[in-house]
Amino acid sequence: MSDFKILPNVELIENGPVTKAFIKKNRAYLHDACDHVLHLPYGRTSDRSNYMLVLTEARGACSSKHALIAALAAELKLPIQLTIGIYPMNSLNTPGIEDVLDNSDYPFIPEAHCFLTYQGNHIDITRTVHDKPEPITEFFHIEHITPEQIGEYKVQLHQKFIRQWGGNHKFAELWALREACIQALSS
């Protein structure tokens, strides 16, 4: 994954509601907006499909944070895509979940992770350099989505993958393990 600084650092011009919201937060350039979102705490907002809540609730998960920046890029007419990839989440590439996985029968759990794609580069604004995680390099599935697909579509895609990967009979156990991992990251 690349640093957001490879994105063009264009000035924010009030082209729509997302740009206006960042300008109200005294963010003048795209890099300022990305840096602001990167440093907000990790955690789900009260409505996972409403990416604007990242700014009002001052937190967000990978979906909402990246959807917000993708929507900003769309208003600025920049070719930055919101991407979802399902990867093997483990304690090396996702620090903070080791206790959860250590108490399970699984070395990893497939996780649906959103990020940005620009000129073939994957950009993640939820993982800081201070985390020092192993990079996510392997994906079972990857596709571009719209910011509006971070709610129901993302959940359905992820659940379908978990069912196919682990078997429908183990779905409840695997989904509970995944939720426990996400909860550990939000603590």
C-alpha cells in the first residue's frame, strides 16, 4: 500500500457537500483532507453507509474513511477509485487482533478492506506508519465500488465470501470471530 502523498495535492474548491465539509474543517488541499481522516480514531460510525459521519462523529472504519475521500475526489474530478479487497487478516498485517485469533482455531479470517486506487497504486488512509503492520499483499478478491456501496453491498459481498470460504455451516462462528477482531481494533 502506498502513502496518500502520491495523490495529486489539488486545492479544495467548493464543488459539492464533501468539499464544503472539508473546507469548514479548515482543510485547503487534498493531502490536508487525507491527513485529517488518517488521524481520526478507527471505529465504526453510527451508520456505516453514511460516509459523511466520519467528519461529524470524528471516527471511521476503512469503508467510511475511504468512501469519504473517494467522494471528495469525485467532486474534484480526480481519477481516484474506491476499492474493496478481501484479504487474510492476521495479527501480523492487522495488529491488535492477536488475542482474538490466538483464542480461535484460525490463523486468519478473511476481511473485506476498503482502500483507494490511483494509477494502479493502492492507498490506505486507515493504517498509520506508527502501526508498523506487515503490508497487505495478498487478496482473495478485489473490485472497485462506489462510495454508496460501503453499506449493504460490502457486507453482502463479505458474508458471501465467508460462506464460500468456510462453509455455510460455519458462517455464524466465522462472522462472530470477524466481529470480535473488528471490536478489538476499535478498543
